[in-house]
Amino acid sequence: MRARSQAANCSTSTRYARRVPSESAGLESLDGDGPLALRNRALVELVYSAGLRSAEAVGLDLQDVDFEQELVHVRGKGGKERTVPLGEEAAFRLTRYLREGRPELACDAENAVFISARGRRLDTSALRRLVPNPHKLRHAFATHLLEGGADLRVIQELLGHSSLSTTQIYSHVDGKRLRRVYDRAHPRS
């Protein structure tokens, strides 16, 4: 993507080329040095590493990201707020986007972290163009935590679920892991 002036970015008549990776493509397909590529990689990485819903990610404001404490303050469903850790790779990608990409996209005084090519807050459809089913990233987040030994209650808090039964939907347990936990935890296994 070629560099554009800030005034050109604010124009509503300009068309922008979009690179849409297939659902099976890895995060490497989001690599690039242009402002949109930096934004896209940061967005997908943050959604996965923090387990965010699409609307939560695009709803983030600049003050919601605390790089010093490595935390993200999230406004979830029903106005519930939670704080989630900012993963190392997500922090790297987000820092790079905010430093190198976002200034080329931002118009006026937009406070949103993720900005469209026209300088406005990104909407969830942009994420769906990058990842056809972004909820799978949230599911992968929960599954990887569970497989890594995280407690279901911790995952519930990170996902912002009010009910543990909602979190259990994400926790399909494979037979091998089930056996390992059983063998380690039960006295007569």
C-alpha cells in the first residue's frame, strides 16, 4: 500500500485496496509495513491474545491500553468492564501500529485505537474481512489457556462471562488431556 497524506486519508471518495487472507491463512498473511497492514496485524493479534470480542477490540480508546502495566481495559457486553493482560506479541504489534501506522490514518481528534483508512473508528465488519469468523480467535484463546492448565474460573474472568456455564462452551476437552488430568489428580487413577 502506498503512503498517503493525512488529507487524502480523510477523503471519502478514495478507494483502498484490501488484502483479505483466507480463513486458513496464518497471521503471517497479515504482515506488511503499510499503515493498514500494521493495523490489521495489531488488531488480530490483540483479539487473539486478549480473547476480545470484535466489538470490544474496535471499541478500544487510546487510554484503554496501559503499556506500562501491560493491561487492556475492556468495555464488554452489558456495559461490564474488565481488565485483561496485554500479551508480549500483541504489545509489540500494537506499539508498532500506534507509532508507525496510526498517525498516517488518524484524522481530527479520533480517540479510537483502531482507525479506518478514512480516519474513523474501525467497525467490526473490517475485522470480519480479515478473519471471516473472528470469534474463532476468542475460542482459540480460551482453548489454549485451558490446554495450558489455566483454571476455568480464570478464563471466565478473562472472557468477561458472568456465568461459568457460558465459559464451559469453550472448554471442549480432548481425551488425552482429560486422561492426564485424571491420572495426576485422582488418587486411584
